[in-house]
Amino acid sequence: MIDDDPADGWFPESVAARYDAPGGANAPEVVTPAVDVLEELADGGAALELAVGTGRIAAPLAARGVPVHGIELSQAMAARIAGKPGGAAVEVTIGDIATARVPGEFSLAYLVFNTISNVTAQDGQVDVFRTAAAHLRTGGLFLVEVGVPDLRRLPPGQDTVPFAMADGYVGFDQYDVVAQQFTSNHVTVSADGTGRFRRIPFRYVWPAELDLMARIAGMRRKHRWAGWDRTEFTADSGSHVSVWEKTA
């Protein structure tokens, strides 16, 4: 039996143990384009990853010679960074990305894979932008990768949107459009018929709302792309990669 530490929040040992499963977000065709963009934006300077997790992005970025510091709430997740190629060079601070401060000045701060939505209050999301700005040099960049709320799939009276279905697995999101909240629900059934149900709360956030959060923190938008390939962001884009620049 795996013992989970409540201090690790939604990413305890039982989650961290399978977080690096091959494929999906860990596939090279997903990781490499992100690292390419981040290396270019760092422009020879140091990078700070908010919610560094198991080092999915930080370790390969550090392996390219970019100095990387990460902030992570879950010790179970962070414990896996050093074992990855490049991970030993990643410095890690255990803390909350809304409030933590680390020494040094950075050219780039970044928060990927929808993690801004793990902060479930608007004030907390604003504080994440303040955390990024507090660590950036003037002219430094803050990048966020996050999905666009999928509310166009909700007809009147419906609050649930399925997003995945496979053998032994069903995933669906349930929205509260008044509170701007949603829960991601994961139902897994093993071959022996035993099941597991996991719910994770999120706060969805609109692109224009993120721009306002950036302005509150002293940053202005510089780029918004539909993905790591820097294609144009449109009304039909399901996600975006946005970059803000810290002003004087």
C-alpha cells in the first residue's frame, strides 16, 4: 500500500508513481516542442518553472544547459526530478506557487499543462502572476500553457462534458459556470473489476482574464499562440500558449 502525504495535495505518492507513464504528455513529440520554445525564450538566461512536478519539462531543458529552478508543492512529485537526464541540475524549492519566493533573477518563468487552473481561486491565480513577476528581470518573460474553457459544448441545462473514453477508463468534466469552476472526474476499472474514482477541482480562466492578471502583476502580453508550434490562436483553438513581458 502506498502512503500518501496530505501535504502533497492532489499529487501525492500514489499519483506521482504513475505520472511519468510513457506516452501522452510525456511523449517526445509533446515535450520536445515545448522545450524548444522555452530554450529560445530563456535567451541564455535562467528559467523558473512554477509547479515543476516530476521535471517533465525542467529536466530536458536543464539538459540543454539552461539553468532551471523549480517550485513544487508535492515532495512526492519533486523527488523524481533528480533521476531524469538533466534533472540533477534542477534546483527545487518546495512551496506554493502563489506565495513562494526563491533567490535569483530569471529571464523566463513558465507554468505549463493547464496548471494555472489547479489554483482554484481568482485571487490565487493573480498571486501566481505576481510570483512570476517577482522573479523576473525587467524584460523577462512569463509563459502559460492552458486550455480554453470548453463551454460551447454545453447545451442549456447540461453541466458535464466527456473528454476521454478507453478500455477501463472514462474521463469527464463537470462545470459550474456561475462560480467559474469545474471538476475533472476520472473513473478507472481494472481487469479484475475493481474501480477507482478520482476528482480534481479546477478554476477555468479566459485568455483575456489572464491578460488582466498579467497587467496587475506588471506585465504585458507579447505572444499568444494556439500551441507550441506557434500557430495562430483563433476562436476554434482548444488551448493556448501565452507569453507576457515584465515592464519596468
